[in-house]
Amino acid sequence: MSQSYVVLARKYRPQRLTELVGQESLVKTLQKCIQNNTIPHAFLLHGIRGVGKTTTARILAKALNCESPIDGFDPCGKCASCKAVDKESHLDVIEMDAASRTSVDDIREIIDGAHYKAVMGRYKIYIIDEVHMLSKSAFNAFLKTLEEPPLHVKFIFATTELHKIPETILSRCMRFDLKRIPDDALKNHLITVCDKEKVSYDDPGLQVIVRCAGGSVRDALSLMNQAIAMHGNVTYEGLKDLLGLADVMALWDLLIFLCKGDPEKTLKAQREMVEKGADPLLVLEDLLDLIYRLACLKSSPSLIHDAQWLKDEKKKAQEFVEIHSMGVLMRLWQVLLKGYDDVKLSPLPKPTVEMLLLQLCYMSSIPTPSELLNNPKSGSLPTGKSAFSTPSLIHESSHKNAPPTELKKNTVPLPHSLIDIVQALTQSKELILLSHLEHDAHFVSLEQKTLLLHIKESAPSDFKKKLETVLSHYYGDTFYIKNVSENPKTLTLAEKRAQEKKEKEEKALNSPVVKQLKEMLDVSNIEVIH
Ligand SMILES: [Zn+2]
């Protein structure tokens, strides 16, 4: 069964101009040329690889010689001429690959042959693929024929590299730029092929193919071939194996841990992906791609309907861009992109990737300039560890009229620790209050709905009252704050965080990876740079 799939790209190669996927304007122009009999001597088809240049050239050759074209321009596919082109046995349609035949002699052969009339059809047609590969003298030899070609001769050139073709040649051709096939058109095409082949598929699977194919039908179909040969279907799970892709959801976890500034979970997530077969460098690429798409989504929310988002990702993506600012995305992008280059050059890619991720984690505990402006005290941040989630953003994230589900009255469980209180204040957008809680209060105890604190004199006079009001509202019941006069000598949240950060840094600096790096680089000191 798998054998029949090997030829998918061939089997579903378009046979008519009107079957070309996503090249409407090209088809329209060619149609006019043929119908009005204003056919140029030479065509130049330009486009990225796999976009259908050779296919288009063959269809065009068929159209020019077809005995009974449909609607006067589209090859019928049934006449002797069309059939001969399909079988590559048409005496007047000569195909040549300039990549392998670049010499003047090869061109002379063509030029000499061009003087003889067509045998089977109206025109003698030369299809020259990768025409930019011709040598300079070969181009020169061509030029004369192109200037005054015999009436029965047509040239169809195809190239991926337009800039390598001399201006003198370009100016004598009718040029067509074959567009990259739009994602939606490509996806629809894949669905059609799956249906015809009676192969099962899932949406995320098709989207992965579309994403990888980069606008090339051929690449998309050959990827689909491989998936079918290996798994008998086109599903995300199968493609993940095939491509060594990091699981999309695992990638999301990684991003979220990064943004939360959790080095332990970040490393764990990264290592799990690598253990499951993902290439560390590909993980970075995927992460960069994800951040890029999130930045686009942040700028233009309607992009959520883009074919690139998997069904399961959509909600996460929308939430992410709601919470995080463009500044955060830019910062992630810059550091990752720079790090990506370092990883490519590194003799130790795996540790370099991990160090890069750790760097991002630690970086996340530093507020951005705008955060500092919005909240001058935010040397420590309201969400606990994270800095990629920021005060100004949390403002954007929840609306009083439409609170997130956690905020619904009576469904919120009572707090078990001070962290829960921090969460409550963050959710309630009470960032100034939170900042005071972090800097001006020592925790004593928490029981049910009563929080005992030692409140410093630096706190505003209405701090206790405000905190009570907000927490009562949040937990949907009266909440009590008691101010204990005696200092319990515990650290404030801000102090604690600073200490934890220092410890984490020390731990990272003492890790085996860093020690190894120190030895390799022969340096005595490595600093954590934020
Ligand atoms: Zn025909």
C-alpha cells in the first residue's frame, strides 16, 4: 500500500493551468496571451523551489501545442500532443536542465535545432530549467536567437535565482513570478489529496506540514508521503516523530516556565524534549518561531485565525499575548536569537542551549524599564517570580466586569500561604497594595480568613484596611488582617526573593556545566548576566 503513496507529488501534479494551486494571476495572464494569440517568444518563470515552475512550464508547453484546448487556452490532456508531453516523448518539446548542461556547445545544439520546423505541433518549445546556471558565453550564444527567434520557436525558462540572469536576457522574456502558495490554499489542497487517497489526517498534522513546506506544494506532498509511508496517516503525532519536532504543548510549557523565571522546571522541560528525540537547536528554532508568531498576534489579534495556530494552541496564545507586553516578547526574541547563533557556533550545543534558557529565566526576574516606570518599587515583582509577566500587563489581563474564572465568588478556595494572597492581589490588579505587602510587611501567620502581619511604619496608614477590603472582595467573605506589634524577624517577601535569587545564581554558577565551562575557557570567574 505504501508504494502507491511514493508518487503523491507526481500523482497530484496539476495537468491544466486552471489546476495550478494559488497562481491565479499567472493563469489569467497566460490565458489572455493564448486566447488573443499574443504569445511572447520567451517566458521566464521565477520562484522558490517546489513552487511549481517545471510543472507550469510543461502545462504551458502543452497549452501552446494542444489540438483542442479547453476554453481556447487550457490543455485538453487528451490529444496526441498533450499525451506526448505527459509522456515526455513530444518531439517538439525539448526539456533541458541548465544545471547539468551549461556549455556553449549545449546551447549551440539548441540553436541549430531551432531552425527546423516543428514536427508534431504548432511550436517547437524549449524548456530550460535552472537557466541561471548557464555560463556567460552560453547566455551570449543564446542572445542572438532570442533577439530574432524563428516564429515557430518558444522558450520557457525557469529559475530560482533571477539576479543571476543577464539583463539582456531578462528584457527579452515575459516574466512571471510564481508566488509561494498561501497557507490556506496549500492546506485545502492537502485535504483534497488526503480525501482522494482515503487517508486519515488531523488538523494539527496538516498545519505542521503547511508550516514546514514554506509554500511549496512539492515539499508538502513529499512530507505527507513520508508520514503516510511511516504511519499510514497524516497526524500530528506521526509527524512529530518524523520531523523530530518538539511537542507543541511541551514547547508551550517551556515558554511559560521561562516567563515565570523557574529555572528548575525550565531545564526539566527542555531535557524531557531532548530525551524524546527533539534536537536542542530545533527546540530553539521552534521557540523563536512561537515567539515571532505571538508577537504578530499581539500586533494583530485577528491572526489567531491563521492556519499556523493549532487548535489546542489558540487559547494559550490568546491568553499569553493578553498577559505579556510586546516589550517582553521583544526581549525574549533578542536574547534567544543572539543565543541561537552562539549555540550554532558552540562546540557544546546542549549545555549552551541550557545556559541560554537559564539566562532567560534569570533575566525574567529583572523588570523592564517600562515596568520600573509603572511601578517604581518593582525590584521584585507582583507575580512572585516572574518578570515576563508585568504589572502593566496584568492590568490589561483581567477585566472587572468579566473576571477570570478564578475570581468568581465562592469558588475561590481560602488561602493556604502568603503566596496565595500574592496571587489574589495580582488577580485583583492591586499592584501598589501588593508592592507594600512585599516590602512593608513581615508574615506572622495565616489561619482561615485571618492574616497576621507585622506591618512596618513605612506602609501607608490605610494599608491594613485596603488589604482587608480587597481580600474580602476576592474571597467573597470578610477577611481579617491583624497587625502584630512585635517584629517576628522573618524576611519580607521582597527580601526573601532577593535572597532566593542570589542562591539560585550561586547554584547555577556552581553547577557542573559551568565548572566544565570554566575549565574549558580557562577563566576563574563567570558571572550571571541579566
Ligand atoms: Zn490537448
